[in-house]
Amino acid sequence: MANRVEPIRSVKGTRDLLPRETALWQRVEDEARRVFAAYNFREIRTPILEQTALFARSVGADTDIVSKEMYTFQDRDDESLTLRPEATASVVRAYIEHAMYNEGGIHKLYYIGPMFRRERPQKGRYRQFFQIGAEVLGSDHPKIDAEFLEMLALLLTRVGITEYQLLLNSVGCSKCRPQFVETLRQALEQVKDKMCGDCQRRSVTNPLRVLDCKVEADQPIIEKLPQIIEHLCAECRVHFDHVTKELGDRGVAYQISPRLVRGLDYYTRTTFEMTSNVLGAQNAFLGGGRYDGLSEMIGGPPTPGFGVAIGEDRLLLMVEHAGVLKADDGLDVFVAWLGDAAEQPAAQLARSLRQEGWRVESNYEAAKLKKSLGQASKLGARFAVIIGEGELASGRYQVKDMAAAQQVEVERNQIAPFLKEKLQKGSH
Ligand code: AMP
């Protein structure tokens, strides 16, 4: 006997989403698209591959993402390419590349797609994961920030999630942040020797990143460091106060979190994160904020921006846990036919029901009624239509309500309207 070939498995940190999962993913994405549309966002699809420099310049060379986690390779012509670790930089690149700023006004864009980071896999953390993101380009008005957070609250309501925290902070702007960073650098001088290697290095190269450190032993030290929210310039303070007032007016609850500087360099002013107790160690399910300097960092004109990236994998864990939103992929009708003469009439009925949008299955080969009904029940069909010799002769088909186990005879030409009425009364 030939040696069996070792089966090839999926790459570590990546996973297959099977139909029993994708049905709910689609429902969540449908809700997201609807909410984004209600706030006048439109979809953008950017490539998964980008030039490495895009992320080095925007996310920042000294962040974990760029320094440790990117899937970067030399292409055959020696160009350095990267599988996108996030999509905000790509969206802003596209905005600049297509001179969308020439159209004037505010651009509201959203995307849904896979991102790649070479992190240590665990529950809710993968090397290929999905983000649902949205960006507003072209205005730094505090109302944008507040309206955006209101939109996220609506999206969460729509997918049945009520238990979460909105954490909010401001990281200042190019005027006040350098001064704060200097203050932080000085404070770190005193304590950095007691901190981890990354913090020791970053206290010199990029002190703000020290605040992202996840090392347990460093946390008590970080708690005592100066807080950026106390060192904002007058403009940033006014902006932040306006955002929080707007949130209050809109009934959006939040908590100020002074350490929330986010792991990417491009943020300015408002930053936010949402967390949930359902998730365990990886408790942040979305994050974002304002990035008024990002466009210039990658060679574009000054363009204020604000955005979010929702971790879709984590959002789905929460949606499943909440159990309010349900997948909508059950079979509506099974058309069971007996005897060759019934094959064509069955095909015709299945076709007309499918044309009306119902989910329909039928037996492909002649089968005993018991077998076909068994299959209908296994597939979760709500109704079975039975067409045999007697039904063909009378022109009246049997329609069986599978759950109620009730059967009625319906005039052949009335089957479609009859089912339509019944099914619309149900969950459709
Ligand atoms: P970030 O782009 O780092 O601000 O991340 C935004 C959101 O994406 C986070 O709040 C997570 O929910 C999600 N996310 C980030 N990295 C991963 C990952 N490796 N696996 C799954 N979700 C992730």
C-alpha cells in the first residue's frame, strides 16, 4: 500500500470560517453596512498588499506592529511589500492617490476585510483576523468624533450587544505632544532601569509607546507616570471638552482613560477603545481615534481624519455570547418528488420558489418519501412539498409544515402564494 500523504494544515494563527459560522458573520456585516449607510458612509476596497514604507511611516517604525508583527517580504523585483496589518493607512493612501480631497467636503468611508499581524495566537488573537473599519476624512470638528461614537453605539445595539465600556482619552497634537513627550522622557529617566527591555529602549526612542507596554511588572510604574490629558494645549483641551459635551448630549456613556495612547503613532487628540468583560485577556474589541497628521506623514495634503477599527473576530465572540442576533440561513422549503413523472413539475416549483428568493432544496434522484422527508428534516426545512402520482393526477400538492407535523393539500398553482404567505408570517 502506498504511504499516506501527510494532510496539509492551515497556517498557524489563521483559521477557516465554516458555513455554521459565516452565516452569523454575514448578519453582523449586513448590520454594519446598514448602520454605516445610515450615517452616509460608503465602502472602499483597498489592496491587501501595500508598500512596506506606508506602514513604517504612518503606524510608526517603533511600534510593536511595525517592528515585530508585519508580514514583510521582498518581491521578485526586490520591492519590499507587506500584508496590511491595518487599513487606515491604506484608506488615506487611496484618498491621496485618487486626489479625493479635490472633491472637497467630508469623505466617509468604510471597509471590511482581513488584516495580518504575526502575534502569538490565543483566544480572540489571530495572525489573520478581520476588521470592520470606518474613516471620516476632511474635518476636525468635535461633532465628527461624537457622532462617530454614537454610530458605534447604534451598531452594537443592532447586533444585540449592551455590555461594554467606552474608554476615551486625548493624546494632544503636534503642538502640545512634543512637550509632554519631553516631560515623560524626564520622568522615565528616574524609573526606566526598573522596567522591561522594550520600555528602556522606548523611553529614549518613543516614550509615548511605554504607555502601551503590556508587561505585568511595569504596570505599577506606568500608573505613576505623567498623564497626557493633564498636559493638553488650550486648543486640544477645548476640542476634547467639546467632544465629551457632545457625547453627553447624545447619551453616549464613556470613561476617561488617561493611559489610552493606542499602539500606533498617527493618532492625535481623541483616542478611544471599547472593551468587554466577555472577552478575557484580549478584552478590546475596537479602537480608534483622530489622526489629523496622518495624510501629511505619507505625503498628502493636510487632512484631518477620524476612524475606528472593529476587531470582527472579537465582535463575533460577543455577538454569540449575547445570543440576540441570529443567523438567518435555514432552509425554507424541501420539494420532495416521487416517481419520474413528478420530476419536472418538482423542478418547476423549486425554480419558481427560488426565483422569489426562498431557500429551496429538492431530491436529485428518485427517492422514497420517507428518505426525502428525512433529508428535509435534517436540513431544517420549514416546509416540505410532496409531489407523487396522486398529486399529479389531482393537481393538488401536499404541503407539510415540518415543525407542526401538519399536512394540507394546496392547488398546484397556489403553492407559491400559499408558502409565501406562511413563510412571511414566520421569521421572514
Ligand atoms: P488596532 O488596529 O490595533 O487598533 O486594533 C483594533 C481592533 O482590532 C482591536 O481592538 C482588536 O479587536 C482587533 N485586533 C487587533 N489585533 C488583532 C489580532 N491579532 N487578532 C484579532 N483581533 C485583533
